[in-house]
Amino acid sequence: AFIRDSYEDLTMPVDRCEERLLCRVVPPLPPPCHATMVKPHQGYSRRVKDWMMAQMRQHDFAEPMWFGTDGGAKDLCASWAIASQFDEIGEMVYGEDHTSVTAEVIALVITLQALTACV
């Protein structure tokens, strides 16, 4: 929606400089995602919490669990993942912001929400 709205004020280039640099054709990018703006779907946290608890039960809480998060984007499609030493889980990012920064933040927020729910 942000980029679509930005196109309304744009005009075609009027000289060679604008034409070559695309100064008047390419709208500015939206600002980077801020952690307080990310509100991952609650279903993710429940699913990740159940996944974490299943791993802990399967391994009898015998050793510490290590979790790593990752997020990435390619061709306007972003996804997040959470991995432990035993298994991994992940999902696509839904919504308008498909940047790797958003995917990274979502993975971290979901992990922290799920860990908080496990305690």
C-alpha cells in the first residue's frame, strides 16, 4: 500500500539526468521494520511452544536446549526459522513487509514468546 500510494505523485522524467538516474520514477522505499511494529500471529507462538515442549519431553530434559533463529528474503518472499540441536521449524512471513529484517525479528519474537509460555 505504501509503494502504491507513492506512485500517485510521480511524473515521467523530463530530462536525460532524471531519465538515467530514475530520480522521478522510483519511489522511496518504506522505512525499515522496527521491532515494536512486528506483531506475529499468535498461532505461530503456540505451534512453536508445542514444538519446543515436544522436544524437551522427547529428550527427557536431560540436557540444555539450544535454539537459533533465522530469517531471510528472496524474490519478495520472506520466511523465518527456529532450529534446535534436534529439529527445526519455520514458516513464510505473511503481510506486506517481506524483508529479511522483518523475518529475523519475527523469528526472534516468536521464539521469546514461546519460551516465555514454556516456563
